[in-house]
Amino acid sequence: MNTSSDPTVQPVPASVVEQVDAADVTLSNPKRAVISLGSNLGNRLETLQGAIDALEDTPGLRVKAVSPVYETEPWGVDPASQPAYFNAVVLIKTTLPPDSLLERGHAIEEAFERVRDERWGPRTIDVDILAYQDVVSDDPRLTLPHPRAHERAFVLVPWHDVDPQAQVPGHGAVAELLASLGHEGVRPRADLELRLPE
């Protein structure tokens, strides 16, 4: 059927075309973003890998690098009160704007039945946007860079692994921040490995 001569066919609105173009898997003009993953409930390694695969399955997003796995004690609570975390950092390129990336992160958390009932409570998966290009924003819904990334070794150690030259916008080089913080409490798990999606 030739739709060009059909008077009932409406032109596609430019906004829809833009959304389709933005989701194009060829990723024209993608932005770099850094995402932190953490899990301390269930099969932690399997959950982290599932989150990475879910990110890769997102239109307009490609996972470019995956850090080694680290094991850390829970933050802000008595270590004996919950299991240790597995942490990792992924480097992505995406055409999604930050708020859409945040929504995708929340959707992945929900898919793995993340429950947000207590601050620093145990969780099957935590998906945090650490940085998006060089964007600095104090929007309460999504503060960029992540407001505590620069003071958490369990974030900086794997971030440095995937991008040794990385900068935390407004705070300086990851390598320098890490040098002052140290690696204490961040144990490498060389026996575990996360795969880069194919």
C-alpha cells in the first residue's frame, strides 16, 4: 500500500522522530556515563550480571567496560547486621538523557525486586548513576555527579579500574581521591568475573 497518496496518513511528529532517532542503536553522538552496581542479597554475582545485561538491552545504550568485582561491608550500618556487598562499576555510552537513564536504573532495580524500605538497608540490586559526561546538577531527583561518590572507596576503586583517567566533576581525579581515601575494606574478588555483554 502506498501511504504517500493516502490523505488519512498523518505525518509523524518531529518529537517522535527525535525519540526514535535518539533510541537508534547506532548511537550517534553518544554521551559517556558511569554506573555503580551493588548487591548484598540473593545470588549477588548473578544479579550484578543480570543488571549489566539489562543495561545492554536498553535501546540507545551500550555497555563499554565492566570492572572487576569487589566485596565490601555494608555502609552506614553494623557490618554484622547484613551480608557483605558485591560492587562493580560499568562504563556506558548512551543517547539517553540523564533522567531517562535514571528511570531505566529504577526499572532494573524493580525487576530484581529491590525494596526501598530503609536507608542503607540490604538490597538485591542498587543501580546508581555516578557521573554523566561532565554534567554538574543539584536536582534533588538526580544529583550529578553522585553526591557521595567522591568519598566512597567501594565506588572509586572499581571506577578507577574501568577508567584510570576518570574525573569526578567538581571533585577532581578519581586516582587522587582514591589515593587520599585508600582501599581499606574494598576486597578484590579475583575468583569472580562479570562479562561484558556481547
